Amino acid sequence: MSTLQEKISAHTPERLAGIRRGIEKEGLRVLPTCGLALTPHPLALGSALTHPRITTDYSESQIELITQAHLGVQDCLDELTEIHQFVYRVLQAQAGEMLWVSSMPCNLPTDETIPLARYGSSNIGRAKSIYRMGLGHRYGRRMQTISGIHYNWSMPGLGSDEYFALIRNFRRHAFVLLYLFGASPALCSCFVQGREHGLQPLDDAGHSLYLPHATSLRMGRLGYQSDAQATLAVSYNGLEGYANSLHAALTQPYPAYETVGVRNPGGDYNQLGTSLLQIENEFYGTIRPKRTVHSGERPLHALRERGVEYVEVRLMDLDPFVPVGITASTMRLLDVFLLHCLLQDSPPDTPEEIAELKHNQHLTAERGREPGLCLQRQGRSVALVEWGAEVLAQCAPLAAALDATHGVSDYGDALRSAQALMAAPQDTPSARVLDRMARQHDQGFSAFACQQSRLARDTLLQAPWSDAQQVRYEDMARTSLAAQKAIEAADSLPFEAWRAQYMAVEGLGV
């Protein structure tokens, strides 16, 4: 095998400079009182179906902000900030609403009261809402209100095999990111109402629950988890195996979902289909291989036809101490980490290793800061902080290469900060959240997150904002609304015929 240095040298400065990253950031709309806003997605933001930068996620109350793919970290962060500024201006005019800055949700109404996202009367718009109705039937609406940051990353000249090698190593070392950046050690008791949860009360009233050494409850057993999906044994050893396992999940009927049915007796839709997965996006994972789709194309078909274009990192919590949920330093550490995952040897995964990785993820999410905590590595017990320090040490030449490429010291600085954090669990975001809750908010999760949400709102509303920026975003909103109307006018099939066509096995490719 070639040495790491040889592998780095094989990637020219031009290729390293060609790394692109983009961000998708979710957040709940809340009232000034910090309860969930049940109002429709504001019309002034544009169409959730067609706007390129501002949409909704699961709920009408859950905004998703999307940057372009950028060559520069700061450029990406600047665009994310600018989108936030426009959104906050619109929300401020709408009864003083704001965005909730925590990954775990605010105080929620009853499950059925959480509004599903709406995308208009077109076939594709209806399908998006019905898909969300299906998620509610399958997993409950509360689980879908969790928010996070997705980090989309690509490097020029990589093929699918290289991206899958990166993915395998990412899954092996994902615990490092959960430990360093997990920021959801506590939650509102409303989130687990009626569920077995194993959490401990923080306040006397039992409104706030936590685990003392948790890093990211969002990524633990209470977060994006599913008993049904636990039966999925997805291999990441290559595009064909991955595609085939996803294909099976999309086409094999699942008895519990067959019982729900596609339509209820009144004719209303319950879900798009009765397979283990309705569509590709339903598959949960810490990282996904992605390919831009053509209009009307299924994501699996795009992957099979044209290969992996980029990876989507999906385990990052919102940082509640930062107005836009992520810092430039964190983004640079992600770049270094992903490059490490790409360039380290990446043997094929096995069912035994996949089980080990799931165990490590849950352990880190729920007990990551526990002194002496050990994870499993190839059947042997290894201390989390030792293994994490080892991974970060291996990242040093990669940070140096990126610094040399860009003529900065920022990547090395980000890595050194991460190394210091690995040795100081009390300074991690998850520990800081619990400390702040104890010192300023009588152990109240909602009070802490509400205060941080107000600070984020005030910071972003007070930041400079030009008339030209306002006009540009208003134009984007108007253009998106016109695009939605055009899609609705162009529909020629009845919805059921369109659904059957879209869900047909042939659309998944072979």
C-alpha cells in the first residue's frame, strides 16, 4: 500500500483547491413564546417546492436552508448567513417568529397537530406531502421534527469506488464527530411522551430529560431510528451492492406498512407505497452517496446511471451557541476529516463490523463523555478518547496540505482545536449545553434553547443588510412562486396514474 504522504501527493493542489462543500440546515419555526409555530410556510419566502435556497423539511413549521456548493469555506458560510438574514426578516414581520436553534425540538403539540409540509397542487407537490404523511404513520411526527445540518462534500476526479471507500471509513470514525460536535444531550419531555426512553429528569418538574454523558441524543436510539430499518443490512462496499440493497428495500412489501395501506377507506392517501422504504430519502444513515437528479428521475436511477457525485454528511447537530448552527472552524475540520476518510486504507465492511459501528454510534451518542468509555474495534475494546486522538493525529498531514493549498493556517488551527477538545470533554458543545442549562436556566432545556434562539435572531437582524440583498431574495421568492404555478399548469396525468408511474420498479434502474 502507498503511504499517506504518497496519496496526498497524488492529489494536486488544484484538486485540493477544487473541494466543494454546501450546507442544508433545518430549523423549526417558533413563536416568540418558543412554542411551535403552526402557521403556513410564509408566502414571502417563496415556494417551498421550487425555491433553490429556502424550503421546508418534514413539517410546514420546519424550514430548510440550502447553500450552493462553494469552493471556499467562508463563501459557503457567508451565503448561509445571508439566507438566514432574509428568513429572519420575513419571520419578524410574521408575528415575531424565529428559528429554534437546537436540534431537539421545542415544546410540541399533539402528534397529529404537527402540520405536514405542503407543496401545492401539482403531482410532485402532492407526492412530497403524502410521503411525509407516510413518515408520520411509520415513525410518528415528533421524530421528524428533529433538525440538523447536512454537509455536502465533493472533490474533483473521484469515482464511485473512491467515494464508497470514504463512506466506509467515515462510518468507522463517525464517533469522533459525534463526540466533538454533538450538542443534544437533553430534550423536552414532550418529545418522548408515551415512549420508553431511559432518560433521566433534569428538573424537579420532569420537563427536561437528559443523559449525563450524552453527546447527541439526536443520533442515539431516540433519534432517527427505526425498528423496520434495523432489518436493513446495507453494505457500502461498492455502488452495485449499495444500489441492490436499496432497491430491495424500495420494492419489498413490509407487512406493517401494508396494513396501513396506500389509501384509507375514504380515499385519502396514507403513504406513497407499502415497501420498507417509500422512496430513497427515507433511508436513514450518518452519510449518503448522492447524485444530482434530473426532473422526475428517481435518486437510485441517477446513482446507477451516473455514479456518485458527492457525499452527504448527516450526523451534525445544530450548534446552539452559533447563530447559523455551524462555524467555519467546524467546516474546515469536516474537510480534513473527510479527506482523511478518503485517503486512509478502507477495507471492505462486513456484517460483524456494521453491527459494531451501530453499537459505537449509540454508545457515543448516549455516553460519549463518560470517563474511560470504550468502543469496539475489530472485536477488541478501545478507549474512545485514545482512538479519537489517533484518528485526529492521522489528520495532521491533510490539514497541512489544505493549509498549503490555500495559503492559510486555518485547517491546522481547526484540527488543533479538535485535538484539544478530545482531551477536554467538559469543553465539548454537549457539556457546555448542560453547564449553561444548570447555571442560567434552572436545568430547563426549553428555557436554554429559547434564550439561544432569541440571541441568534437578534444577532442576525442586527447584522448589515442592503437593499440590493433584499431585492435579490424577493426576486427569488417571486420566481419560485411562478415556477410552482408553471409546474401545476403543466401536469397532464391524474395523480394516481402519476404516482404509479413514479413508484414503478422500472424507474429505479438496473
